Amino acid sequence: MTIDIYGIPTCGTVKKARKWLTEQGLDHNWVDFRKTPPSKEQVKTWVEALGAKAMRNTSGGAYRALPPAKKEWDEATWLGLFAEDPMLIKRPILEIDGVPKAVGFKQPIWEQLL
């Protein structure tokens, strides 16, 4: 099984997820959005699997800076925004064997998946 984690190293939730994986003895590949931004194709795969609403990082400054119309935007609009600015994506993104499985870290869900 290949586990890939996407996010930024300063994110508290990403830190918790990576710590938990290490404590479980689960090796994982780490991808920093800032150093290696996801491609539009990769973001599209995530949106199709996880949904644009679930992927929105609503607590981040980039999200709060968007206009109020953001509540009306469709998934295609969000896909473009996520590809342009990965800071709009909730973190971490969990992929198992190249398949997006979760966004954010909820330990009970990750326990079931892994």
C-alpha cells in the first residue's frame, strides 16, 4: 500500500495526521503544496472523488479573501481556483495507491481506511 499525504508543513492538522501515521508505523510519502503544487488534473481527480465543498479550506485567509459570490460557485469554478491556489484546499489530502480517500484528518475515518 502506498500512502501519499498532501498539504503544507505548518498546518496543525497535517502535523497531527503525519504524527499519527508515524505512530501507527505507516510509511507515507509527503508532498508539500508550496514546493510541489498539484496539477489541474490532480485537483480534478480530488474534486471528483471528494467533492469541491469538502475540499474548501474555509478557515484560511485565501478563502476569506474571496468575494461573497463564492457561495454560488460551481465545482468547475472551484477546480480552477484550487489549481491556481492550493492554499484554498483543506488539508491534508490522503491518497492510498493513487486514489483520493480523504480530505482533512479525522482519526476514526483514517483508521478505517488504513
